[in-house]
Amino acid sequence: MFYSISMYLQSLSLLNFKNIAEAEMIFSPRINCFVGNNGVGKTNLLDAIHYLCLCKSYFNPIDTQNIRHDQEFAMIQGVFSMKDREDEIMCSIHHNRNKVFKRNKKEYERLAQHIGLYPVVMISPEDSALIMEGSEERRKFLNSVISQYDKGYLEDMIQYNKLLAQRNKVLKDFGSTRRFDEEMLAVYDEQMVPAAARIYNQRIDFTNRMIPIFQHYYHRIAPDKEMVDLHYQSQLLDHDFGLLLKDSRDKDLAMQYTTQGIHKDDLILRLNGHALKKTGSQGQQKTFLVTLKLAQFDFIKEMNKAKPILLLDDVFDKFDESRVRQIIRLVSGDHFGQIFISHTDESKMQSILEDMATDFRLFHVTNGSISD
Ligand SMILES: Nc1ncnc2c1ncn2[C@@H]1O[C@H](COP(=O)(O)OP(=O)(O)O)[C@@H](O)[C@H]1O
Ligand SMILES: [Mg+2]
């Protein structure tokens, strides 16, 4: 299979992004490592790259909180080396204004045009929310992965959420006025059904194709043969969504929101047939998450025919050194592309990377400033 290996981030300039006042970096096409003490800005650097690729922070959904305290605006600028060209991406975030994204000096009409051009996968300690938190986290995961390779999916999600909000407003208004526009509700229902069906099909398709890749990786990292599995849970599995909406109308009116639909679906993570949250040890949960993300990497790579950028944030905090080596060896192989790693222990990182015979650059981060 042919993959374009040439998408990588050549350089990055930051201005007032979180705690980083100003920084300029030139990267290796292979492994880049940010080292430094806790709280100096390593994760923020990875997040700036995530922001540049997907128009949002991996951690903070409130855009303006990514602007350095007491500053007017933040800027992220990067040059991506592509197969046959260079793309300069410029992003600015202001208070009280929409963020602006430009490619080669031309502003996008819609941010959705940017998503998927520079695929990226982040692996972070905060991923544990995928296991510990409610279904919303897992739907966010599905949405974020699928929209990196399927533009139609993102459009469908935007459309569905808009209709859902309008439908919920009708239901809520009924709570205060005891009256509702039956025809209006029927119109929303009618438009939601096809969008929901497409979203559902994409999520099922994604999950089914992920399972074997995921299991393959799990068994490469975990020493013993534990059984791991993913299962997409949805009412749409054995119900017609149009009928579901009709049948639940009285309940919806009573609850004042839409109780059925793909906004309630879940991705069940299982270990040896049981919910991972209940049965997995910390080590097993961590391995599960890293594996899920590596499978996500493979999946996006296959769909986009390009290797995503891989961001590894502090993944090594709970793994012992031998597993760290195993994972770095895995990701430094040709199967992967450009990698960014953050780590507190410089000498350990240096020694691991020197053993790998892969091109790498080390960046020292101290209180929001960066040096080679
Ligand atoms: N908008 C912001 N303005 C200034 N500092 C910020 C902002 N957002 C986060 N920080 C600071 O960034 C630091 C954390 O950086 P981080 O990248 O998480 O460190 P680490 O090197 O441990 O990964 C914290 O001290 C936090 O207060
Ligand atoms: Mg960090």
C-alpha cells in the first residue's frame, strides 16, 4: 500500500499560547522530544500542534482560555511539508472574536475545510476520561476520529446537533406554555432521521473496522493474552429511529428534551467480557487507552493514505522503562511518521532515543521558553 510519508510539521511559531510568550522551533520529520520539569509548558506545546491541525485544543474547549493570561491574542503559525508543496497555516485567537485560520495566507470560509488535511492523534493522561467519564466522552472520541477522514460525517453532526437543539427548544417551550407545534416537531424529526442514520452507520463501520486493529496492538503491547473488545451501543441497532422519535414523544414532552437518538449512544470498552472501568487494573486501563489511540492512528492513516502526526504526552508516567522502550521502538518504526513526545526525564529519554537509530531532536522547555 502506498502512503504519502511526507506530511510533517517543519516549523512552529507561537505567540502568547497559554504560558508560552514566544517560541520558534524547527522540527525533525521523525521524533521530537520536549523535556523539562512539571508545569513548564511541554503539554501546551503539544496542544499548540493539536490546535493547528484540528482548530481546537485537545484539553480546553474554551478558546480564549488558550490565550496567555493578560494578553489580547494568541497566534500559532506552522509550516507543513506536504508531498509536493509546503502549506503555511496561521491561526489567531482573540477575545470576543471568532478565531481565524488561514492556509497560505487565504482565510478559510469554514473551519471544517481545514479538518482532516493535517491528521493528528494525541495520547495523553487525560484520556482516562474515556474510561472514567460518561458516554459523552466516548462519543466525542468517535466524532473526532471519524471527522478526520469523513467530511460528510462532520456536516451530518453539525446538522444533527442543530436540529436536536431546535427540537429540544420546542419541547422546553411546551414545558412553560403547554402548547407545541406538532408540525414543527414532525419536520425536525423527518430531517434528523437521515442524518442520524448516516452517523450511526459511520460509527458502526468505524467500530467494526477498529476492533481487529485494536486487538492486534493490544497483544503487541500487553504481555499476556487478555481479551479486549469494543462495542458500539445504540438504540438504532434494532429500532427504526423515526418510530423511536414518535413512540417517545410523550416522554420527550414530559422530560422537555429528546430522550432517544445517536446523541445517547455509547462505545463500550470491554476487558475479558466486562466493562473496563470496573475490571481493569490501572496498568490494563492504560494499555487499553494507548492501544485504542494507536489503532486510531492506523485507521486514520489507512483512510487518509497519510500518516498522522502522533503526539505522546507523558504517556510514560505510569509505565515502567521496559514498556516505554517497547512503545518508542514501535512508534519509531517506518509504520509511523512524525512524533512529538513530552517527558520530564531528559537523560532517560536521550538514552532511549539513541538506541533507536531514528532521527530525533530534543527541545528543553523551561517556564514557557524553549531551547535546543
Ligand atoms: N492561558 C494561560 N496563560 C498563562 N499560563 C497558562 C495558561 N494556560 C495554562 N497555563 C500554565 O501552563 C502551565 C502548564 O503547562 P503544561 O504544558 O501543562 O506543563 P507540563 O510541562 O507539565 O506539561 C501551568 O503553569 C499553567 O498555569
Ligand atoms: Mg504535561
